[in-house]
Amino acid sequence: MLLARIDASLSSLEPERADPDLTETVFRSAHTLKGAAAALALDDIRDLALALERAFASRTGGSVGEALLQAATTATLLMREMLCELGRSSDPLRAVASQARDHLTRFAAPGDLEAGTLPEAASGASVRCQEALR
């Protein structure tokens, strides 16, 4: 439900138009997801949700930019994939998630709407089970 709420907000956001309600929804949902993941010891999901939360913390009143929208969408897809892989060893997925988290972290600085490009491995991440988690 939290990932679906984040996805819906991200798909409604326009890169250059401020929408405080939608950015606040992404921020709060990422915060809640971070706490839930921490409570369940899902550290990779917690870390990615924290990076997403921080990236949107400074944007709750302004525009987000295309690069952040792309990075955030990739992050939600990766979190879905990680949920599908629970209980299985998935070192390649962990490496991609780490790259995506590091990329999102660059957006935490106020005013940085274009924090570089998403790492290639993260932008091509597998999302084979996303439908199962909707």
C-alpha cells in the first residue's frame, strides 16, 4: 500500500511544477515505509526508503525535477523487487539497490534538482514481480 501510494504520487507529479500535497505524500509514505522496514529488519529497503525520504524532505514545497522523479520511480521498483526476493540470496539486487540509494542521496541537498544520472545498472533493474505486489 505504501509503495502504491508513492507510485501514484510520483506518476502524478510534474517535474517542473510544484505540488506540495504530492511531494508531502511521497515524503510521508517513504518515512512510514522506512519505519516498517526497520521494524522487520529489512535493512536494504529501510536504507532506500530513507534515501527517498531525505530526497523529498527538501522538496515538499517546490518542484522535484525529472532526474529525481526517475530516481524515485526506480527506487520504488527496486523495493518491490526486494520484497519479491525475500528469503533468497540476491547479491546483484543488493548492489543495484545500493547504487540507487547513493544516487537518491544526492538529491537531499536543497536546490539540487538534477543530481547527475542514475547508475546504468539501477536504471535497467529487473522488476519481474512488480505486478504481484500491487
